Amino acid sequence: MAKNKIRRIDMLIFTIIGYIVLGCISILCLIPFLLTVSGSFTDDSSLFEYGYRLIPQEFSLEAYKLIFQAPEVIAKAYGVTIVLVFTGTLLGLFFISMTSYVLHRKDFKYRNKFSFFFFFTTLFSGGLVPWYLVMIGLGMKNNYLALLLPHLFSVFHIIIMRTFFTSIPESIGESAKLDGAGDFTIFARLYLPMSIPALSTIGLFIALTYWNDWYPAMLFITNPDMMPLQYHLYKVFNSMQAAQIVAQKTGIPVAQMPAETFKMAMTVIVTGPVILVYPFIQKYFVKGMTVGAVKG
Amino acid sequence: MHRTNSLLTELKKNKMLFLMLIPAVLYFIIFSYLPMGGIIVAFKYFEFDKGIFGSPWVGFKNFAFFFQSGQAWLLTKNTILYNLAFIAAGMAVQVGVAILFSELKGRHIKKMMQSSLLLPYFISWVVVGSFVFGIFNYEFGSLNTLLKGWGMSPVDVYGNPSIWFFIIVGFYLWKLVGYGSIVYLAAIMGINPELYESADLDGANIFQKIRHITLPLLKTTIIIMILLQVGGILRGNFDMFYQLVGNNSLLFNQTDVIDTFVFRALNQQGLDLGMPAAVGLYQSAVGFIIIVSLNALIKKINPDYALF
Amino acid sequence: MYLPSDGAPDAKRIHEELNKLTLKDINATVNITFLSNDAYNLMLSSGEKFDLIFAANYMNYADNARRGAFKEITPELLNTYAPLSAKESKDKLAGGYVNGKMYALPTLSASFNYSTYVVRGDLMKKYNVPDIKSIDDFGVYLDAVAKNEKNMIPFNIGKNDAWMLCSLYFGNYNLMAPGLPNCTSPIAIQKDDPALKLQYTFDFPETEQFLKKMKQWKDNGYWSKNALSNTVGLNDSFKNGKNAAVLASIPGANNVYNEVSKSHPEWDVRIYPAFTQGSIDRYSYMAGGMALGAKSEHPERALMLLDLLRYNEAYNMLTQYGIEGTHYTLNDKGDIVFPADSKYPPNAAGTWGWTNETYTKVFDGSFPNYAALTEDAKKRYQPNPLVDFTIDAKEISDITTNLSNLFAQYAAPMYMGFIDDVDTGIQEYKDKIKQAGVDKYMETAQAQIKAYLNTK
């Protein structure tokens, strides 16, 4: 009886403190984003006049109009990005977890040597130019692979995944081995289903990387039909800035463009879908998922 | 003779495991090790028509601008201190947030909070930079408008170098709190719930459970995450520093890191691959030495925690 | 052909039109690709094969040429395939030469180094500032605003604007910085010095006076206490009434005037010349130009095309302004008028490399004294023997990099008045640049200038 009471009190204190702390952090994170959303719907010049506000001082859709001035281009760009994110995430997850599985196996003698072989590439890099030459040599100009390959493997993800695998009891693999299962079968049939929280985490990271990246597109894609969303936005923003610089140099009047609010509209457009999808991924962050799968 | 034999036996024994490694090994050979030869440009005077390999050697000349600037030590120190603060504070906040999320009840509000925490990750530093100036600028910033409204005297944040360390670390934490805590949250989800159940039977309270079950079992993940970041300890987060501080040299003693310095020094110069490569090599080499020694140390204590 | 630009919506259409012309005239088609600055550098560094690429001093043309980024345009090539360019006056081609060899054809449009104050007439009237004829008059205007308009920052400069004050100083004191973009250099030449001797800028008593004035201006609140971190541009804050003055070139002033006179005609925007003393400089024609790729396989065709783009009115107008009637019209004065939402806005499609002032049109609706100021610039223009000179920094790159950092770190804040004590600030900066090897830099530069003048 007494024990129960104590536990309830400690849980109460913990809950109160927890909600206050998380609530404060959430507000700190939410407000700048709301300011961004509001800013994106504000008239560019009133933004300078009144500063950032939670409710737009002068409502305006200029920034979005600029982005959606060619809806079919945006639709195509979305298409490219969505296919890229899905393919990249699935392939990446498969390859990364397979690699991690091997590296986590304690009975694999060379696991540290290979880990080092991979990790070394995060410390030293030959720079952009030789990498570019390799990519070009492989025929990556205007090739979807140019968008896919750069993030297929990430050493950080491999090592994080390896850490997750080590928390799965070794006995599970060993007993399967006695039943005659091969290494790949153990990995695919046993380890993968047991690692849903870990896979969701790494999957989320890979997906975000693909979602956010425009750099390879800038280097390798010149065909407008193949451009991913982020690169398209980046280009619109860039050409707008360029137009303003040119206007200042030459004095030729250009329509005033909402540079400041455009950046914010870009943020909103890029963040929106992720925030809609994220709660579905959170579903997999549930305690006991791993071991539950083992029992079942 | 003995070595090859053991490799052969290992190959035979774990044929499948080797096969499973092939994609990754090939990938890193092609996209990382093959271009890595380009490092030598750090010792060359780059000429376009001759390419990296044909360009003439210049020895250590490309390193001179950095090490003769008289600021190499300050920059190295600043970069390391900032990164240490990022690693330590980032870890503490992210682990804390992950534990709170894992223990609290209330699904919907938790999901909403978790989503909010991820939002800063998407706001680029350029936009953050505009916000920061909007808040802190002396004449019309929201902070001073507030202070004046309360009848207090305005503060000159940009004229006060000592607080910038905290501002920068603060924004770093803010930006990555949601993203970074995901790994720890997933790790907590992997902990066997039976451990908690038996602790409950023993009458442990929530704080004891966190201290004696969650934290010890998170140790591997925490150490690995720290090690992963230590390799880049000499690399600055250029965008963040540049957008938050701008060219405000009054703050440089506190805020200048290697990457911002290199940008300032090379910005006006012609396109040269050599000098940036030289500084990059310095950053890599120091990171390499630190991580290899740290890894060796950890291996001695407990091989399970080592990176390689 | 590679152009550093993000292009324009109708660029494809223009390129098709262009190819119709080229197919007929030189039996060739042009494949035009737009690329970003990063990709531009990568394109050069990776040694790709291409025929034509944009080049300009602000994109380090000379340094890139010295490092072998471009193919030499030999006199034979030029005479045979670009005869019109070959006949062009020496003056206009000089910018294309690096170490006596030609690597690019510069544009054919001159632009003057001539700044103006853009201010508000309503405020001048309100606070009795009759006229702005000098820096000090400008100061009087700013002072009136600072004292009376509590919601404004008189001259709201931002984090990258130190060079503006620096150029105000150079422009008014007959100084020039040879071979460097704008004036971010600790070294200057007095324009009227026949020997063209390099001197330390910070040794002049005028520098000290100017910096003290800037400190005074800053202390008086003419710009923000946090200007060094200010992210908002002068123009933007001027348009929104937060800022009372802009310093801009004649075209830049025109751009502001155009916009503000529509949105706030009651502000009565006025433009006054800012370089009121001394002679006026022009920029090198190599402010833009076209170069041959180092591995170009068709240099003859490329040069033939360039000659057409530069001198043939149809080619030039098509690429610069688009299709008449669709992308622009000419009014009865001969001024050019653009539709508001042009799909080929002028200067957006990376065609800066072959502008030709013969075909450049004045656009409709310039500020009242536009012609007068342009005339003033031309009248006071003094040819500068070093206008096309660039320093070869190969042997002293460690010094130049450190000098450029020291300028950003020490001199730039001083120009913006951010220093407690100007005299100690100057001394500290002088000590730092001395340690960084400024003497050797000056020697090298002086020797190169001498050699340059000898070959000229």
C-alpha cells in the first residue's frame, strides 16, 4: 500500500516536471516556426516595417504565387522528390542495415578493421572536384542515379544501426543458426523485424537527407523535368536574388520580388509534408517493440 | 603464411558475411577512396589545364596563410571549445528529452510536442539569422522594445562578446533537439520492458529506474554518438556562425572558428583548390589523431564501446 | 556555351531563335547551359570540354586565366574568325589580356565608378537641408534625420557595406586601389600622381580624418549600433521608410527611384552626386566578357559566334532583350519599355558577356537628372592607365589572403566607425598588416605595375 503511494507521488512529480520542461522546449521550437509561417503570408515590405509577427500585418500571397507560378513544374518536382525519397530510403535502409549487421557480429573477426575502413572516409575527403570527376566518369550527367547515389550509404547511419543491433541478444541468432539458418536469412528474417524502432529512426534520417538535398541536382541535373523540389525552390530563389542584383547594377526596373518572405514560404513548403508524415513514423517509437517481436 | 591462412578460413567460415559487405565496400572505394587522391592538391599550385595530378608541387606553401595568420591557435581553440560544448550539451539535452518522451503518458500531446521539436531542423540558418537580428538589434529589436516597454534600459547584445558563446550554443541545441533525440528515443525503445517490470516489483521509483536501467543501457549509444562527433571536432558549422554573427569582428575573439576565417581570407581571392584543401587536411588530421587515441583508450576500458 | 545564371522562363525560346540565325550564318548550333557559381568553378576545375564560357573580373578572370582555365585567343585566331572584334579599339580589348596574351573578349559597354546619394526631398525640406554638395552636407542631412525622426535610422548600412564608405572616401579623395575589386585594400594610388606610386592608405592624414568622421557619424546614430550584424539591405529599408539614404551607382539609384517614386511619390526622392571632388574612373571592360574553354574543340566557330553576338544588331538585341513586341517595345523617344511580368527580363539570362553600348537602350522613366549625372561622369572621366591591371598573386598568396582577412577584421569596422579610438585602431591595423607582410605585397605590386606599364 505504502509502496504504491510513493510510486504515484514520484510519477506525479516526474509528470509535472516533464510536461513543463517539454512544454517550454516545444513552445521555443514552435514559435519561430509560426513566425516563419506568418512571415511567408506577409507582404514583403511590411515585414521590414513591422518585423516578425505571429499574425501577418499585411496579408499577402506573393511568395507562394512566385513558387507556384508554374504549377506543372512544381508537380513534376514533387514527383521526382517523392520517388527519390522512397527509393532512396528503402534501398539505403536495406544496404545500411545489412552492412551494420555484419559489423555487429562479434564472431566476425575483421569487423573492427572494416568499421575503421568505413569511418576513415568521414575524416578525410579528397574534396569536391575528384568526386565530381568520378561521378561524371560514371555517366551521372542528367541521370537520376546522380540524385540517388550520394546518400545511399552513410557511415554515421551504419554505425548507429550497428549499435542498435548489439542490443539484440546474441542467443537469438545463435539458436537460429543451430536450426540451419544462413547469415542472410537470420539478418532478413530475424533481425530486421526486431529492429523496427531503429529502422524507423534511420529511415527517417535517410528520408530527410534525400528530402532536403539539392546539391547533387545543382551539379548534375540540367534537364528541368528531372529536378527535385528543393533544387527547384533554390533556383527560383537564386534567380530572384540575381534579378535584384542586376537591377541594382543596371537600373532596369524589375517587379519587386518578395525575397525575404520567399525564404519563409520555402521553409513552409518543405516542412509541411514532413510534419504531416512524422506522426505516422512516431507510431513505431513504442516501448518494447523489439522484444515483443522476439516473443511473437 | 599463417595470416593468409586465417583470412582464408575466415572467408570460408563467413562467406555470406563477406558477401553482405561487398556493396558497402565497393561504394566507399568508388565514391570515397578513389577521389581521396585529390588530397594531394593541398601540396600543389592548382592549374586548370593540368588538373590536380599534373599541377606543380609547392610543398607546404598552401598551409602558410593559415598558420602565419597569427590566429591559427585562437581559431583552433575556439573551434574545439564550441564543438565540445555542442557535443556535451547536445547529448545532455537530447538524452533528457528522449527519456521524458519515453516515460510520459498522453499520446496525442506527446506526438504534438515531438513534432514541434523537429521543426527547427527545417528552418535554415539564413532565416534564423534574420530572426536573431530582429530580436537582438539595439534600436528596434523585439527584446529592447520589450525592455523599454517595461521601463528598463535597452541592452546592446551585439556589443557584448561574452554572451555570444551561450547564444550560439543555445541556438545549436534548439536546432537539433528534436532530430538528435530520435536516436536516443529509439535506443530506449529497444530496452527490454521486463527489466522495468521487475524493478517495479522491487518498488523502485521512476527516478531510480532511469538511473539504474535507462541510463546504463543508453551508455553504448551515448558513447558511440560522442565518438562519431569527435572526428569532426575541428570542423566549424560555417552557416550557423556566419548567419548568426555576420561580419561582426567585435565578436570574433569569441565567435571566430576555422571555417569562418577561411571564408573571409579566401573570399576575395581567385579560385584555388590548394589553400582550402590545406586547411581541410589540417582539420582532418587533428580529428583523426584525436579520434584514434580516444578510441584506443575506450577500447582498453571496454571493447564493446569502441568505434572500431 | 556556359552562362552563370539561373536563366529566364523564355530563354529556351530565345535560344531556338538564335540557333535559326546561327545555322543560317555560320552553319552551327549553340547549346546554351545555365549554371550556378559553384558549378561554374567546378566546371573549370574539372577540366570539362566546352567552347565558350562567361568570364569577368569579379569572377577572378585574370587569376583563372593565369591558371590555365581558358584557351588563348591568338592574334591569328582573332583576325581570321572574329575580324570585327580584332578591329575594335585597343582600349576596349585591353581588359582581355593577361600577361600579354588574350584569353577573353570583354564587353563593349563602359560603366563609370560614380556614386550618388539617394535621399528624401520631403525630409530635406522639413529640416531645412537646402542642398547636398559634399560629404559634410550629406552628414548634415543624416544629422537632421537622426535628431528628429526617432523611428528611422538615417543611413541603415548592413554587415557587408563597409566597402561603401570606403569607396565614398576613395572617390572623394582621388584615390584608387589598382587591380583589386572595389577598394578593400590597405594600399592606394593617388590618381593625379604621374609616377603611380603605391602608398599605405592608412598613412594619409585624410584617412585618419575620414575614419574619425565615420566614428562621429556612428556615435551620432546615423547607423545602427549593430550595423556589423545587420542583415537588411539599404535599399529594402529605404523603400520601407526605415532608412533615409542610399549610396548607389547611377543605375542603382535609378532602380530605387523607379520603385519609390511609384509607391511613395510624397517622399520626393532626390539624387545627388556623391563623388564631388576629383576625377571619375571607369571600370575595366572586363567587368564581363566571354572566354574560350581550355579544351575547346571549335574555337573558330566560337569566335565567329562571338563576333555576331557582339556586333550584329539582330543577334545582340535578341539575346539581350528578347523578341520585339513580346519581351520589349520601343517608344517614340527610342527608349525601351518592358512588360511588367516579362518572361525574358533584361539581364536575367546571363548575357552580360557581350553587351554593346551601341545597342543598349535607355529605358523609360529614369530620374530627372539621370542624363545630367551621366554627362557629369563622362566629362570628369580621366583615363586610368591601370584600369585593366590585375595583381598576379601567385608568389604572395599567403600574404594576400591574410591581408584580405585583416581588412575584413580590422579596417572594415573602422570604416563603419566601430572603434573606440581611431588612432590606436589605425596603429593596430598597421602593425597587423606589417606582420602579415604588406611591404612585400607592395613591392611585388609596384614591380608588376612597372612591368605592366612597360608592355603597354
